[in-house]
Amino acid sequence: MSATDIQDPNRRDFLYVATGMAAVVGAGAVAWPFIDQMRPDASTLALASVEVDVSSLEPGMSLVVKWRGKPVVVRNRTEKEMKDGEAVNLAQLKDPLARNANLPADAPATDANRTTPGKEAWMVMVQVCTHLGCIPLGQEGEFGGWFCPCHGSVYDTAGRVRAGPAPENMSVPVFQFISDTKIRIG
Amino acid sequence: MSEGHSTYTPKTGIGRWFDARMPLPRLVYDSFVAYPVPRNLNYAWTFGGILSIMLAAQILTGIVLAMHYAADSTLAFDSVEKIMRDVNSGWLLRYLHSNGASFFFVAVYIHIFRGLYYGSYKAPRELLWILGCIIYLLMMATGFMGYVLPWGQMSFWGATVITGFFSAIPLVGDWIQQLLLGGFAVDTPTLNRFFSLHYLLPFMIAGVVVLHIWALHVVGQSNPTGIEVKSKTDIVAFTPYATIKDAFGMIVFLFVFAYFVFYLPNFLGHPDNYTVADPLKTPAHIVPEWYFLPFYAILRAITFNIGPINSKLGGVLAMFGSIAMLFLVPWLDTSKVRSAVYRPWYKLFFWLFVIDAVLLGWLGSQPAEGSYVFMAQMATLFYFAFFLVALPVLGLIETPRRLPNSITEAVLEKNKGGGGGHPASATAAPETKG
Amino acid sequence: MIPKSGDRFSDKIMLETTTARQRISRGFGMKKILTSLALLGLVLAGNGAATTGAIAQEEAHNEAAPTHFPIHKPKEMDWSFAGPFGTYDKAQLQRGLKVYKEVCAACHSMKLVAFRTLEDLGYSEAQVKALAAEYTINDGPNDAGDMFDRPGIPSDHFPAPFPNEQAAAAANGGAAPPDMSLLAKARGVERGFPRFVFDIFTQYAQGGPDYIHSLLTGYDEQPPEGMEIPEGTHYNPYFMAGVSLKMPNPLSDDQVTYDDGSPQTVDQYSRDVSAFLMWAAEPHLEDRKKTGFRVLVFLLLFGALVYLTKRKVWAGVAH
């Protein structure tokens, strides 16, 4: 065999390693678009925020809007519902965390923490059961909040899970009142 | 691979355990590592590997495009535009797929012409050649149906014209055409079945490719001299020799491919396909994709009735006949010498045939009027004459050049001869080993 | 892996060669046929080039009744987005958008373009929002089942000026104005041989904007004497599909007010709107060319490495 191999083994090894590494880098770069295309596309992301006019909601009324393909309930709670919500002893709760995207992740699940300051009457919440994704029925169940017909999870008037297989309180999305009658979700 | 020849010895316990139960690593080793190839293969032989890469790339990009595409006449055009505008990296995947089809055909044409030049279809490789022809037919069907999916003007009218071929068949033609279309004209049912078949056919191609490679590994590669392998000095192992050479060929090919994808993505397409299909408005001048143009020219060249066959049926028959010629090549060529390297007359005819094919392609892109029609008729005549006259007759009367005794002898001769004329190639190939 | 038949093969060839020689005398007539066949091939190849020229000449002769369109080839302009490092000129795109909004949008829809994508033109999110709100979008149905009008939001697309194609055709003398979203890619005059070969190396991909610009500036020319211009159409020698088109000259000097001091001429308007339409048709052009450069550089380096490896692997083997 040739003399060059014996003289210069390092150069040959370097060449093989460099070529192999370039092939790996190339393969990785090619793989990316194939994964990238699975992410939500630009038109889907553009709909990730919706504005809702809530001027027509009297206390005790709710409306449901679709946000990111899921129902979000906006409820103007009655005095009684708010009192029931505040009266709950946090130690009794199955899930002690607020699950409010506007607050730190470790915020406790007080009634106030489930709403937004100054607008405590208003519940804005993704109306999807945290068990397996069914849509709970409003103002049903023993706590006067929500009741999931699929597997019997029960939520109170602040959307906190009180009984049944659901592990977490229903989640509160990022939202804000942009005026007294308008909410932006997302 | 011929049985009993395997040199695979598993090194680890797991390897032996696996080998005793399902010798897949042995198959891979025998087929892609130890598999012997002639040492004198040139870069024309890298196109087999390039085609495998292109098939894989088309299937992969196609699968992800199908995740965003909607096969409905009201949605198809917009769903493709959504891919181009909104889907992450969608423009890249779509341009890779549409240009990939073109470059798949570039590669397959080089592969076919290589086979014709070096006589790779001759015994014992007839079946290998025919399997290749079947792959080519499947590719044409896949390419045609894929071009319909974006639902632009050319998609629609291309589909209308091509399915119209079948209406030329006497008696049952209209019935067959309606069967293909699922209606009286190209519409959603047509689009939907084309999408289904466009997704299916590439996997059938992959299946025939497996057979093609199997047949290849039974008879072994042909080579530029056309002389069969005779001794161990004629061959090298597939890995690393052929693998690294194929890899380099692929990268050069991918470079040209990438140049088109990123800088000229619409160069090989037609502007009319960016206008949504309109069943009430025919474009001024319908042309198929470039890779069908020679056949399109042959179709249009038959402007006259031939006895009881009218010109429409005649055109369709001529077109299908021009493809059928390829299947017959192993038996049309009567020469005992394989490679055009040693056949001066065949070499001349081969190159004339290449020019004729390119000319037919160009004529297919021009309007069928004036002197173009006559030229297309002459070029069609030459096309058929090449297969039906030149191939059989040349083999009988041509005097071949002297053949070397073996591949090794040819290689040594070439390197010696090259030393005088091309000093660069002499330094590039230091002679140490027989 | 050595086929047995191969051993006998070349010996057989030697024998066959001699028999073939004997046959030549008999096959002399055949050879004549083949020679004429080869000549036919050569003549055909030569003819190809000659005919193209001849047909081009034919066209030039009959000025009043041309048969091939457009009568004039589009003028090739300098575009900022041409070439391997091309980028859009954002100021130009903003001007082009203004021309579209104030002139073209009266008849032409652009339904594939969403307001949100106008951020590519250099507008802020707030500006895009304000721009979208200028438009009225028909939405619905609401809870009562009625369609209603609301101001546009960024995720909306440009609304069409006519409710449907039939209405568009009826209002425009029977020809519906084409949607403009893809116009810059849907138009292009055939380049012909050999120019299309050169185009590969010059990366000419601006046929669409060149055509649109030429068409918009081509209304000034007078038809040659004796040419029949159909009623209700307008002569334009740059039009691809005939001597004249239904669309009257849409632009005049000082028709659209530019805030950045660019000349308010028909030529400038049509350049700007052509560039804008190119963006509308190919919004990811810059991204594509940038990615392409990286890919080609990588392939060049990787190819060099593989070539060196290949040289090394084959160093001891003559081939």
C-alpha cells in the first residue's frame, strides 16, 4: 500500500473525521425544516389573540368564545357566587395553585387569584376539564360551579376542582381588560 | 447477492444472536459493503445512488406537504399557497418537492442514456433494464398526477389533455376516460383520486427499485468497457470505494439542485400554474412539464390518418410506442459488443439520438404550427428509426474496435495512454497496485 | 460474484468481429440507409436553430396584424430583489402598497395576502393594526344568524372589491380583473432559446415584475397604421395575449402622493407597484436567497471534503 498512509496518518484521520462531522451537520440542518413545518403556522398564530365585547353581560350571565380552538368562558358572577368562592378554605382544595397564566406559577388558589384585580366578579377561564379535555357544563354540580359529564369532575364557582378525577383547577388564560367592556384574551 | 458467498462475520454476541435469527445486518453488509463493483466505473454510474436519494427526498417532502394540502377543487390552490406563505419552512419544502420532481427526471434521463451508451441492457441484464423501464413509467404517472395537485391552470388543462388520450381508444375510449375522471370533466373527484394515487405510486416505485437493485446484485454492474468481471483484480469493494464516489457525485448533483431550488425555483415551472384552475378558460398554449416534452412532440407530430387509424389515435399510439421502444431495446440491439466506446458507428448514432431527443423536447415546447410540425415529424421518424433500424442493423454490419482482454487491462492501458496527453491525470493516479 | 458467462463473452466477440467484417459487403445497402439516417439527424439538428430565426423574421413583416404576442418584449429593469443577494427595498414596497391601495384595489383583489404580513414592509404592529382597521370586513354569522360588517384586524386578508367573480366581470366589461396576490409569478413572457439558457447563469427570475412594469408604462404608444383595435379595449404592445386589453391606462403622473419625495411619475409608480406585487407573490424571497447561499457554501465545503476523502480512498487503486 502507499507510502502516504504511513507518513501521514493524522492527516488522513482528520480528513475522515471532518467529512463525517460535516455529513452529520448537513443531515441535522436538513432535518430541521421537516420538524419546523409541524409547528403552528403563521395564520394559526395570528388568531392567538381575540378581543371580546362583554358590555352585554349582566351578573349571572356568561358567554363563550373560541380561543386557540378551545372554548373560553367569560362569566359575570353573582354576589353569591363570589361569596361562595371566597369562603372556601384553601386547605380543602385538591389543587392549591391558582393556575392563572397572569400570575406566578406558585400563586395560591384564592378566589382573588383566580380573577384579575379590580374585576373580581369576572371569571375568564378555559372551559376544558383538566382530566381528559371534555367541556364541563356551567352552573351545575354540588358547588354551583361547573360539572364535567364525562367522568364526573366537579368545580366550584371559581373553577377550582373540588371532586372527581380531574387533577387541576381549570386554567385561566392570559387576558386583560382593555376597557371596561372589552377583554383581550391571549 | 449469490448465496454462499457471504463474508460477513458478526463480531459481537448480539451480532451473532441477531444473525442466527434474522440476518439483516448480513444482508446489508453483503449488499452495501462487501458487494464487488468493477473498479473502472465512471461518474455516470453514480446516478443510481443519486436516484435513490431523490426518491427518498421526494417521499419525505411529499409526506410533510400532504400534512398541509387539501385535495378539493375549492381548497387545493389556496392550501398550496398557505404552504408557501404561512407554514413554517413551507416554501422550502414545496420548492424542494416541485423542483425535486424535475431533478429526479434529470437524473433518470442521465441514468437511461448511460445505459444506452454502455449497452447496460444486454444479456444478462435484460430484466434489470425492464424493471428500470417500469420504474420510469411509474415515475411519469406520479409526476403527471403530482403536477395536477396545485390546481393551477396548467394542472387542470394538462390533466384534461392527458386524460383525453384515452378517449382516442375506439369503442370504449369515452367510458375509460370517464372512469379516470370520475365525471365528465376534470374536477374534485379527479383531483382526489390523483392525490391518492400520487401518494401511493412512490411506494410502488420504491418496491420496484428493490427488485431493480436485487436484479443488479445478481448480475453485477456493467462498466464502461462492457467486458464482464473476470478476476479479483477487476473489482473493488462497494464500501468504501463506490460509496465515497457516489457521495461525491450526489453532492455535486445536490449543488445544482439547490441552485435551482433557492435561486430559480420557478424556472422549470410554468407561470400559468400560479393562476387558479378555470374550467371555462384554456391557456393560450398548453405545455406539459419539460420532462414530458419529447413525448408531447411525438403525440402532436401525427397530424395525418394512417389507414383506418385516425390522427388522434395515431398520435397516442406513437407516443406510447415511443416509450414501448425502450422495453424492446435489449432485443433490438443485435451487437455482440456492449459499450459504445468500442462501437464508432453506434457512438455517432447515440449522440444523434441524444440531439434528436433534445430537439423533440424543444419542439414540444413550441406551438404546433408552420415548420415546427414538419420538423417534429422528421424528428419522430428519426426517433423510431434509431430503435427499429439503427440498433438492429448496426449490430450486424459494424466493425467494432479491438476490445481489451479484461477490465484491469483496460484500466492499465488508459492510465498509460493518459500519461502522455494529460499530465494532470497521470499525477492524479499514482500506479502502485495491479 | 463473477458471472460465468462473462469469461466466454469477449472471446466470442473476437470471433464475431471477423464474421461481422465478412457481412459488411452483404450489408452495404444497409450502410447506405444508415448513413442517410445519420445525415437526416444532422440536418434536423441544424434546421432547429435556423427555423427559430426564420419564424422571428416572419413576425416582423406584418406589423398591422401581428400573430405573436406581446408585440414588444418586456423591458428588463434593475430590481433590488434580483440576483443571489437580492433583498426587497422596504420604502419601495410601502410606496407600491400605496399605489395598490389607491389605484389597483378599486378593481383587483389580493385575497391571499393577510394584513399581518405587511410587517415585512417595515410597518410596526400598531401601524398594521391601524391599516387593517381602515378596511371593512364582512363577517358572521352572529348569534342572530346575520352577516355583519366590522373593521379589519391583522389576521384578515385584503377584502375583494367585488363580492364574486361574476360581479367583477359584469362591472368591467365582461373580463374579471385578475387577483393580484400571485400576479408577479403568474405572468412572464417566454424567453425563447437561447436566452432561457443564459437565464440560468444570470438567475433571471424577474419576468413577472418586468412584464407588469412594461405593461403599465406601455399605454402611450400608438398602434401601427391599419391595425384594428376592438371596441372597448386599449392598445398596448406589451400585452401578452393580444394587441389590446380591457384595462384602460390606470396610472397618470401625480395621481398618488408620495411622502418620501420619490418622483410621482407613471414610471416610478409602476416600478413600485411591480416590486410590491413581487413581494405579495413571493414574501419569503429574501429568506430563500439567504438560506440558499448558506446551503451552497456548505455543499461546496462538504463537497471538497468528500472529494479529498475520495482521492485518499482511491489513492492506491488505478481506475
